[in-house]
Amino acid sequence: MFCKYKIRCFFIVIGLLLQFGSCIEPISLQLNENDSESMLVVAGQITDKEGPFRVKLTTSIPVNTMQPPDPVLNAIVRIYDDKGNEYQLNGNNFGWYETTEKYLKGVSGNSYTLSIITPDGKQYESSSVLMEEMADVDSVYFEEVKRTRFEGGEAFEDNWMNILIDTHDSEGKIKYWLFEFEETWEVRLLTAYVMVEHSAPGSPSNITRESVNVSPEKEVCWVTKPSKSINVATTVNNQVNELKRFPVQTIGPGDEKLHIKYSILIRQSSINRDLYNFWKQLMDANENAGDIYDKMPAQVYGNITCCNGTAKALGYFSASSIREKRLFINKSEHHLETVSAYKGCVYYDYEQLPWIPKSYFGIINETGAKVYCSADFCADCRAYGTNVKPDFWR
């Protein structure tokens, strides 16, 4: 049923959108501009969290192309396990393929293989990937550190925050670790001290500080974002097989996330050596160029191979059990300089020129005058997040 595979190495320019939990985001791969061959790009992950099995199929794009990658439609996609089970994945118009059954969970100890037949008849398969049991997260915590920056020939010290994790596997089965996270923070419109402009463009400026009454449903929201970086670690040469004070996220001064209340959910998963090397090469290649999503040349290894030809495929199919731990941080618990998400918003109480967009914000408490702004983001927090409090929020 399965073909033998050889892991191939490709010189590519890569931009990755992270696989998070059971929801897989697309991988957008760009080729070297001298390589015009379009390749299949695969992003797929099975976890022991409830949900459909999902795979994303797209094609790689030239380095000098700004357009998004094209989805691969009408492919035949199946996942097999070593217990004889077969799962058919159905596609949509965006290149997403998922099982009809919505409550599937991967099983620790089982091995899984992805099979793809594209509309042009090419057959691809992943290597068999074992879902290993994952140890629990011991603790998640934060510490503040001082960093020095130089500006105008002078040195300044800023407070930064490192979010750290402690974990271990006493049985010594887990040697390669991957950490992902999801951040949620509270945002509030500035209503008690809004700077309101009272004169139309071309007139003398008259700005006062006002208290504005806005509809309650658009005042407080929660914003949730997945991580934009990959954190992998190994305990191969660690006799006690533990990670202490491992940094998962760093937050600097002037960040809105810590302005009111912040939460981070860290997901810890076990990976095999091949997947560890895949992510490590990307991290090393991007070490001096920002986060893992920067576009730059890198040699990366995947585990997807064409079985009936010489076509190349990029990306990775993996299976991971996951353990989670959440941390909350209130503004009163740290000393970092923070800003409101709405700090740069401009408000006015006059009718703007008709061709300039405007959004209704609220009413000045003292005068009853209507207040507007030029962006929905500044007028309603629902343009940025959701006003439904998350179930986990406390």
C-alpha cells in the first residue's frame, strides 16, 4: 500500500504559517527564482485533541511573485494507521481537506501515513509517523529582565518579559520537544479620556479631553492570536531528561498585550528526530533575520515523497500528542511599559468630508455631541477581537 521514500533536500525561500493544535494553517513556500518548477506543498498534523483530521494542499510559488499560492483541488487524500484504519479526507475550494467525522482523535502509540493523489495522477506519501505519549507540563511562569538599548549615544534600560516553561519525562521516552502557544489579551476602548477634535480640516485646531459614552457591546473585547515562532528542544544529552527555564515567548516594552490582562496557552508536544531537524534548520536559517516566518533561503527536509515519478514535494505531515498549560498575567504583576491598542486613534465631533470614511464612536457625556473616527478599529473593539468572554477567562 505504501511506497518507500527518500527524504530530499530542496533550496527554497520559505514562509511558514504555524501548525497549531488540530488546526493546520497553510504553508506558503517560495522557490528560488531560478527554479520555476511548481511543487506540491503539504501541511498536515494529527493530534490527540478532538477534531477532524485536516490537511492543506497548495503549490509553491516563485520568489518574485506576490500572489498567494494556489490551492490544490480535487485531490484524493487519505490517512492510514498501522491498525488497518483508513480515513478519507474531503476537499473544499481553498485546498483544505478534512474528514467528515468531526470528533476524531489520534491515538498515542499508533503510526500514521498520509497518501495523496493529485488531479494529474501523481502519487505522494509521507513517511510513517508515530504518535508518542506526551508528558505533562510541570510549570509555566514569567520573569522580568533588563535589556540595554542605545539611542542618541545614550544607554537606556528597559524591562522585558520572558515566559518560561519547566517540563520533564522521567521515563526517558521523549527526547525531542516542540512548543507552540496561543495568546489572548483584553482590550478596552478609551472612553474616559478621549482626545476629541472639534474643528473641521482647514480650520484652527481645537482639541479637548472628553468622556464619551459608547455602547457596552463594543467597549471590551478579547483578542486571540497564534504564535508566530517555533520552539523546539532536545534532551538527548540530558541525563535527567528535563527542560528548566526554557524560553517560549518574549515580550518587550510598549506592547499592548500586557496593558490590561494577558493569558498564554502553551502546548507541548513530542516530535521525532526528523521533524525536530526540519524545524531546527528553519530556526537556524532565520537566526539573524527575525522570526521563523521571514522569507530567506534555507535547506529544509520534509517527509513527503512522490511515489510514481521525480516530482518534488515540500512540507511535513506529523502526529503528536499534546499537553497544555495556561498562564495569566495581570497589569499589576509586572513593571513593563505598555500602551493601549487604541493609543493612535483620532476622534472628532464634526461631520467629516463625504469622501473620507467615518465610523460612529459614541456621545460626549457633557455636551451630547456625536463623536466619530475614521476607522472601524477605533470605533468598535469587535473590529479587532470578540466581545464574547472566553470560557477560560478569569
